[in-house]
Amino acid sequence: MTERANDMEIGISTFLEATADPVTGKAISHAERLRNAVEEIVVADQAGLDVYGIGEHHRADYAASAPAVVLAAAAAMTKRIRLTSAVTVLSSDDPVRVYQAFSTLDGLSNGRAEIMAGRGSFIESFPLFGYSLDNYDELFEEKLELLLKIRASEKVTWQGRHRPAIHNLGVYPRSVQDPLPVWIASGGNPQSAVRAGMLGLPIAFAIIGGMPERFAPLVELYKEAAKRAGHDPAKLQIATHSHGFVADTTEEAAELFFPPTQAQMNVIGRERGWPPYDRAAYDAARSLRGALYVGDPEYVAEKILLLRKHLGVTRFFLHVNVGTMPHREVLRAIELLGTRVAPIVRKELARLAGQQ
């Protein structure tokens, strides 16, 4: 984690949405979206943001089936931004290959790679790679155990139910960072919070609906589990991932972000039985206590500071964009997050720290 006096990182997360623009009707290819992502990472680095994360998905409306490859393409073009998955669907992957991909990225970036491990909110990867959803929880627990063994030791001996055993074999290349950072990602599952706490691993919560402050009990569960396991709660890292968009004015941000958000949320909603996503729901979520971080730099900064107050987060991911938007508008939002929003947040946190 980047060293800062106020202990707060701000960055971008994305699933590399590759859908038709709901306003223009123009479709974006996977190839174009991938190239756009590399440019986004470069702009985020130049704007002073701390981290850029790509979430693994295996479906037509996203271009992010291999996050480490995209992040590696940007590694040589950036200097300080951290590069992470957001998330790696560990349950349906091989922990050996996951470690190798991200340790390779770590070498290319000279120690800026991270893994964010999760079970995934979509299930396409399970049948694609030959796994049964009946083993959904067990797969994650077993593969997380192996991943942590690999990052802890060059030579590994391990045996489980869902992968061939490993008998004193080396896994290479080794990461620059020792250990390679591994986060646990959760959509709000209490068991995930407890597991992360017991292991002393940093945790990231996906907060895409309701009031973020409702996650406070999960944060406490996480800290209590860590304390019981002998970990120092003061050293724990907590991140959140939420949808949002920054523009020069709140009105502009709201109008630009609504059409693609509505389109993509309704696609997902139809799959999951959610009610239609309308403007009233969107505007409610944009309110100060809502889960959408949409507005001008001052307003978005105010919401991040409120999140910090309620949950004690040390890292904030703004998910831009939820559906396809013009590339220039996405780049502008990233630039504003880094050059306008982040300085406001850091200045206020430093002021508060000085009063303690």
C-alpha cells in the first residue's frame, strides 16, 4: 500500500464494459476497449491516482477475461500506480497460474502488482473451466489456501480435493514484493469478512446499492476476527468499490452517467430478477448517503470523506464506467478524480489527523 500520512488511497476499478453506447448506439469492440483501458491507466497514473483495478469476467458485455495481461500492457507505460485485479475469480482458476501471472506483472511493474481474490458475482467461469457450482464455497477456500502457500514459499507441498497435489515443487517467477499483496473481495458476505480478518488479509467491499454506512457491522466483524486471530486491527486495510462518475458540474455528471448505467443495470437486473432501474432510483443513490458517487469534484470528495467517517476505509475505488461511455468523457472523469477529488480528500484527512 502506498505510504501516505493520511492512509488513504483513491483509484479506479472497471470491468472493461464493451456494450453499445445507449445514446449513440455505437458498439465498441473488445479490442478497442482493451486499448482504451491501457490509456486510462496511463492517465490515472499521470493524474496522481494510487491504484487501477480490472475485474475478471467471461461474458460478451465485458472485455476483462485476462486482467493481468491488460495491466501488464500498462506497466511499462506507468511509474507509480498500483495494478490489481478487481477481482480474480479464484474459485474457477488455478492458483499456480494466478500467482505466476501477477508475480510476472509485479516484476514488469517493479513491485506494483496486487491480487484481489473473490468468488465472483457472475458464474460464467464455472462451466467454462469445468467447475460445479455445487462446490462454490469449497473451491474458493481451498484455492485461497493454495495461493497463500505459494506466495509464502518458493517450494510448495499441498493437497486438496479440486486440484492435483503439489509435492515440493517451485513456483516461478517470484514476486518483487514479499509477500505479493492478496486482498479478499466481498459483496457483503459476513463469512468473507471473518475469513479475511482471521487471515489478516486486506478486504474490499463492493457497495453498489443502499447506504454504504450499512457495511459498518461487516467492518467490525472483520476487525474482531482479525483481533481474535492475533492480528493488529490498526494495520488492517479496508477498501470499497462503488459506481460513480466525476464531471465539472454535478448536473453534467448526472446526465452523462445515467443512460449507460441504466442500460447495464437493467441487463444485469433481468438476469437476477431485479426491478427496472429508473431515474428515481438513480437520483436516490446519488444523494449524500447513497452508494453512487456521481457529481462534481467537491461533491464526490464529500461523499468519500463521509464513507471514511462511517467505515474507516483506507482505499476507495470509483467504478468508471458501468456501461459504455465516450472514451474522452471517461478519461476526463479519471483526470478529475486524480487532480481535483483526491487532493480535497487528502487535505481534509491530513487536517483531521493534525487535530488528533
